[in-house]
Amino acid sequence: REIFPEGSFERRGHFEDAKGNGIALVVPPKNGVALEIQGDGKAHRHVITDELKELEDIKDTEFTIMSPISYFGRKRNGKNARYLYAMVFDLDGVGMPQLRDTLHQMNKDIIPKATFVVNSGTGLHLYYVLTEPIPMYPHNQKILKELKYALTRQIWNRFTSSIREPQMQGILQGFRVVGTGTKLGKEYPVVAYRYGGAVELEKLFDYIPDSNGEQQRIQALMRKSRLSLAEAKEKYPDWYERRVVKKERRGRWTVKRDLYDWWLHRIADEIRVGHRFYGIMTLAIYAKKCGIDEEELRHDAFALIKPYDDMSVEDINRFTKDDVVCALEMFNEDYVTFPRDDIAKISGLTMPVNKRNWRKQKDHLEIARAIRDIGVRQKGKKDWRDGNGRHNAEWEVYRWRQQHPEGRKADCIRDTGLSKPTVYKWWDSEPPAVWQEDGHMVARVRPSQALSDLLVEALKKDGD
């Protein structure tokens, strides 16, 4: 009730209130085996109305999260978000020294004083309850996201956490509900302690350093003018008709699955503790973006549980099935435009940009091809394809497996450029009898065929 005062939500059954509601996400209990998930293994949503009676249904659950946000409908996404009632910061790597220093920095006004300090079982959740809820207009969400990133860098420092690199979280992030279970189990519930009072959003800006221009940049975002809906209707009638009247989605294209395979490979090999949840969360985003089937996504995500859990250096930092189930909530069309820079921040991985020097793709390729043709003439060739005889796909897969005995199919697809069906087709095949090497046919002996027959067949095909 402290976060959501009476009247924040719609009264149960009173749709005429036309207000948003809270949404709690409950993850099914464990079955003991990571890949054996109860039911469909998906989190269940509970809509919280103004009476808060639904909290009784979830208070004894093992893993339930909720955002300090009201939503229209049943989906926890930015499009449906109505009001933000609090800003919450997750602080991991907190032992007794870090806890003492966190409270010390709050008392000395080094970092803002939290309204509530919550023991999440393995860390702290710092709740800053706002004096006035903030409307979650798209432009406001962008400002709040940047504000949260900036404040995270101040709150998460070498004295408040034993983990060196801050873990960035979006403004829509959910947190374990007070009274429900922590990672340590239901017998160790999430507990909240009142510490300070409600805070004004503007006061939080004072804790962002102005020496590097970050404070000024976020404040400039706040001052940035936006078209009202009436102005947009007059200036962009076609857009208004499609997006507002007909409620059409923003257009987008489906990306090749190479992006998904590339990201799956990266989060399997490069992810670090503190970013594992967000690695799978962004994998779900890319799966939707690339048109990957949900079943394949879930298989790939749950296969990461064991290697991710093996990274844990302490029992309190285990990676579980619950983390995967929550992360897969991002397999949603509403998140396919999640910004590249945000993915880099929350995953802790660099996101290289395909640089074209600000040219359109058509112009960039025209220049690239011209440079290629000049190089071809300098080498005395008639065509850039000279000497580029294609290798037999069967041989490509076989040779790659010889060079990478521990390699995976996804790695082979990425390295060879062959399609997924092709790699899967030849993955377990015997060494090919005849293949093409540097433009020439080469024979390989199989027990069932005589060497002379293979050579004759190769010479005929090569025309030599």
C-alpha cells in the first residue's frame, strides 16, 4: 500500500474506473530437474486490483516478481505501462561490510536515501517511492531509463558491492515481492525495512555528477519538445490513421537467424556472473526478431542452466530454472526494437556496429564493389570469381568438424556460412568420396570403393 496508495488501481470488477493494475509474475515451483518444468514452464500472471486481495494468493510462492508500475491489460511491457510509482535498484555482492557502507553513504547524502531497504536474500533492493507517480509516456520512459542507468553507476560502487561492474536494469524490471521466497527458499522470505521517506524525482538528479555532462544530457531530454497527438494528427495524417485509429504495429522486418546464432554463441562463451539473466533475456528478444520458434529458444535457453550455474562462486549466487523462465518473458513482439546500446549495457557485452560511414547500403555496396573490381584488374583476372571454386557442402562440414572436434553445429553454421539445414544434414555423415579443393576435384578412399574408381570419377568430373 505504501507504493500503491488506495485508488491507484482499478477496483475489482469496476472496469469503468479505467485505471491500470499491478501485475505479479509467478514462476511455477521446481520439479528437481532443470529441464522438467511444471505444465508449460511459463510464468503465470496475477492481476492485482485496488483491494490488493490477490496478494494473498501469491504470498507463499517461491518466486514471484512485480514492478512498481501499473499496467493496462495483462502484459508487462512498455506499451501497456500506465504509471511508475517507485524506482528500484538491485544491489548484488552485498556482505556485512557493503551493507554498512551503503547505509553510511545514504546517511552522508553520498547516494540518495532509499524509502525502503529490502533484503532480497542474496542482496539488496533499494526502493525510492515517488511523491507523485510518473506517467509512462514513451518519451518519459526514455528519460527514466537514462536516469536509472546514471543513478545505478552512483549507487553501485566499490564500497556498496563486492562486484566491480554495475549491473544495468531497465525501468520495467520486476523484483521479488516482499513476503515471497528468495533464492534461499520460502523459509527465507523477502523482507522490507523502512529507511527514508518518499522522494521527488527531481531530487534524484542532484546525485548525478554534472562534471561529465551526464546530468545536463538527461535534463535536456526532459526539456525536449514533443508533438501532441492533435499536432501529430494534423502533421502526419497517414501515420495517425495507421497507428492510432487502426492500431497497427510499427513495421519491421525479420532478421536472418545468423543474429540469433551469433548471440547464442556469445552468451554461451563470454557472459559473466551478474549478466547471465540478461544474456538469456536478450536471446529471447533476438529469437522473436529472427523468427526463431519458441520451442527452439526454450531448448537453447534451458541448456545454458548448467554452464551458467557452474559459474557461481557461492551458493547464494546460483543460476536456476526460475531465472530462465522469467528471462523468456521477453519473447514478445513488443521488445523487438529493444535498443542495441541497452542490450550492451545490461548484458555486459560489446555490440559492434556494421559501419558504413553513414552511407545508405546501396551506395556503400557500390563503392565496395568498385574497389573489388580494381583489385581484380590489378591481379590480371577477368572476373573476381576466378579461382573461387565453391567447395562441396558435405566436405565443408566434414573438414570443419576435423578442425573443431568439440565444435557445435551453431559454430559450424557461423564459420562456414552454410545454412542450418545443410549443416544438420551432413553433420554425422562419413567423409565424402569426392569433393572440390581449391577448384580441383579430390578423391578420398572409402572402404566400399576402389581407389581407381574414385580417381576415374574425379578426373571425369574435373574435365582434366
